Amino acid sequence: MQSSTITSAPSSEARIEALIQQMTLAEKIGQMTQVEKNSITPEESAEYFIGSILSGGGGNPTPNNAASWAAMVRAYQETALTTRLRIPTIYGSDGVHGHNNVHGAVIFPHNIGLGATRDTDLMRRIAAVTARELLATNVHFDFAPAVTVPQDIRWGRTYEGFSENTALVTELAIPFMLGLQENNVLASIKHFVADGGTTWGSTSTYEWLTGNWQTPGDTHKIDQGDAQIDESVLRSIHLPPYKAAIDAGAQNIMVSFSSWQGVKMHAQRYLITDVLKGEFGFQGFVISDWMAVSQISQNYATGVITSINAGLDMVMVPYAYKDFINTLTEAVQAGEVSIERIDDAVRRILRVKAWLGLFDQPFGREDLIPSVGSAEHRAVAREAVRKSLVLLKNEGAALPIPRHLPILVAGQAADNIGLQCGGWSITWQGEPGSTTPGTSLLEGIRDNVDAAVDHNTDGQFSSSEKAAYGIVVIGETPYAEGLGDKADLSVSAEDVALVQRMRALCEKLVVVLISGRPLIITEVLPLADAFVAAWLPGTEGQGVADVLFGDYPFTGKLAFSFPRSMDQVPLDALNQDANGALFPFGFGL
Ligand code: BGC
Ligand code: BGC
């Protein structure tokens, strides 16, 4: 078993130059290629000198557990080490709220909840736990943290952002990145840049991409769209986290699917090469997003040439890797991409691999498999849940709830691990149900109450007498990326009806909102005595009960404003409205 220490020793430039001298063009282009694991066997990955393998959202082995993950990843590394130059591969995955693809791993609140904690030390500890669970499975490359600054909550990726506020994003993302990298996992700072600054309705579709999920006429409208903003807005709102991350030691940056001023980010030489690598001095490697190179042009070669010349160092192909390799090889042979550009890309990739210590310790820490989803790791997540809760209303001191009173609990998310985890949980989109071990909100509530707890999802209770307390858990069902783009963020009619029904059944009513973004809550808010925004808390539902019953105080502060109506969306519209937000950024009782 390999043990792994933090290797921040300066990369050995001489060793890397010697390698580059010896490498054939095929070996170099192989390093620049990242392939999705179902599209390539370990043997093929060695044959093509593939530099990196990834699991996409839900890219799990069968059975899905930490041990089979470790074996799956190990196989790619073992074959990489049999190649002529024995250059290690690096395996990547989206550990965006814990090692969230793995059944049994601890799942933390999504970033939107972490934004409300405002706790930089906690970010470092969460990232350290995530890194250890990743390393247990030999994964050294985490496509996190997102440093997006979402300006329009209709975006289906809003919850991946810490805040609508640039300074808060930077403050939390940097310790998160450090927590990963101090524990020998490469962080990917994403998505460069202004993924959160696109305009509603500006998303393009790519008819030439068969099988692409962006088919004409689908419902998403803003994800992967166009940031129609000038350079001063780009520089003040969206670029600062990248500068700060680079100054703090970022080694990998992922380019955004979106466009800036009508040009795809993957084709933006000015921003990738001049600003990021030049002005900001970024020495690490830049990676594409999933199939994003294929979106640039109907002509694949044009997309490859444009993006590599723009400064892309590694391409998340992720499927047709032979096409990518052949296309780039021909482009180099035809002089359309210079060998200096290829060498620069390879140098950056090898430098990061050396910096991570992969040449000496190519494997992770399989000895840590028993700690995946351990009580110790779950305690950190439970703390994060507690600190992420934002109390928006508390009339008549409804909270904390006394433990000796009977309680009615309702709502589809009250007893549902999948709903409280949201997207990027076991599967790409996430799904309702008992998807992975954890504690539901209801279990947490039951643990705290010394009287009867009656639970019915639809709020159908028989007693003719009013209960002392009711807790109703409303909100959103899981989604990821553009499939979560939504024009109307009003609380659903079913949830409004449920809150009304519960209001009639209880003396005091506590509403808990499980959602990936602020919703329009004006209809239900007046019906509640207490109202708690709980975001997407992850597997540790007791964290909610810890605070509802007063074991811990509410400390969370809004990292996103709650608009009064859809007229106050996006953020620009809210900022221009003299009425102000329903609950402004920073609010929390
Ligand atoms: C993958 C995701 C990826 C998405 C992009 C999905 O099939 O599982 O990881 O982000 O495709 O379209
Ligand atoms: C997403 C990225 C993710 C990648 C790999 C893409 O669709 O935009 O955030 O890292 O897939 O799953």
C-alpha cells in the first residue's frame, strides 16, 4: 500500500525537460487527452499514453463502493506505469460536495449552503475530508471548487456557487482549494470565466453534436449561454476569484462551456492565454469542459485547433479520443498548431503531476477506504449543515422547538436523502429516495423529540385536535446543469397547498426550504411562524434538527438575496429596484 504525503516540493524542471525531449508526438498528445472511463480500457489508455481519465457525474463502477472505485482507478494507473516513459496518469472526478459519486461517501451541503456559513476554517476541513475520501479511491484530481458568481438564480447551477457576491466566493473558495491541495488532491478552479454571468435565453444549441443533451427546443435557457457584459464587469465580478486562486497556488483551471460577448470561452485566446497565463501568471494547466471543444465549430478540426491555440492544455474529450488524437496530430503536422504550443501544454501537465508527487507516489491511500463515510467525516458535514441554515422568520419565538411537544411532520423532502442531497449525488442529476446512507431530516427530528412525531408526506393527519407544532419541508427536486434552468422560481402549487393544510392543523408552523437557490416564497412566508432556508444539506440531516431544537444557535447569513418576485431576477434587476429584496444578502436572524 502506498502512503502519501503532502508533496509541495518544487517540480523538478530538469526531469520534465528531459522527458519532453524523449517524448514522441503521440506521447505528448496522449498527455493532453482526458477520456471518460467507460470509453477506454486500461490497456487502451496505455496504448495511447492517455494523460488523464475521468468519471463524469454518476460515472460509477459496479458495485458502487469505495473499494471498487479504488480498484477501477488503480487499473488505469497500473497500466500507465507500464508505458515506455512510465508517466503516471491522473484520475479526475466531480467531488463537488464530498466524493459525491460514491455510494456511502459523506455528502456535504452544496456550495450555496456553505456560502451561508461564512466559515473559512470549515471550508478547509470539508475539503480535507473530501480529499481523503477521494484519495481512498486513488482519485487525485477534483473538479472543484466552482468559483462561479451566479448573477441569475434561474440558472440550474446556482447551487454550485458559494455566493452572488465575488468577495465571499473568493474568501471561501481559496481555503477550499488549499484543503484539497494540502491533502494531495489537485483542485480544478471552474468554470473560467463568467459561467454565472450569462444572459437568460442566450444559450445556443449545437445541431451537429448528436447525443448532446442540448437539443433544440429543450427547456434550459441560460446554462452554457453568453455573458453579454463588458470587460470591466468581467473583471470586477467574475475574474477576481481566479486571480486570488492563482496567487494562492491554483494548478488547474477548467474553462467554461459559456461564451463571452458571443465567442465561446474555449476559443478565447485573450482570456485564457493573455489574461490567465500572462497577466495572472498561471503556471498550471488549463482543461476543457466535457465535449466543449466540439461546440466551437461544426468542423471538429477547427474546434481543436482554435482551442489549443487559445491556450487549452488538456481536453476532456471525453468519448471519441482517437478522433481527438488524430485531429490534433494532423494539425501539428500541417503546422496549424505549433510544436512549441504542444510542448508548453505537456510541460504544464507534467509539472502539475510532479508537483502532486505522482511520479513518486502514483497511487492514493487505499488504507483510507474504511474512513469513507466514517462517523468522523459525517460530523464535519453535520457541523456544516448546522452553520448553513439561515433563519428568515421567527415570530412568537416559535424556534427553538420544545422537545416535549408532539409534532406533525410533512413534505416530500422531510424523509428523503436523495432530495436533501440534490444534483451531483450518486448520479449526475441526483434523484429522490434512499440513494445513499445518511440521516433524513425526519430521523433527526425523531431523535430530538420526547413526544409523538407523526409523519405524512402529504400532510394527511387524522386527529381532530390541533397539534402544538408542525414542520413542513418544501422545495425543489434534484437537477444539475442546464436541466435545472427554470423561468419561474415560485414555490410549487402543491407545496403552497401543503403549507396551507398544515397551517390549519398546527398551533405553530415551521417551514423548512430545501432548494438549490432562493425561491419566491412570498405566498407561504406569511403562513409560517418560523421559516428556515436549509439549501441542499446533503447526507447529514440531523444538522437541521440540531438547530431547530436549540442545541446550536442559528448563525447562517444569506449568501444570495431572496427576491420578492421574478421581476427582481436577475440580480441586476433587484439592484435597480428601490423596494429592495425580500431578504437581502447578509440577512439571517
Ligand atoms: C455526465 C456529466 C457531464 C454531462 C455533460 C453527463 O452525461 O455524466 O458528468 O457533466 O454529461 O453533458
Ligand atoms: C460540467 C463540469 C464537470 C464535467 C465533468 C461538465 O458537464 O460542466 O462542471 O466537471 O462535466 O463531469
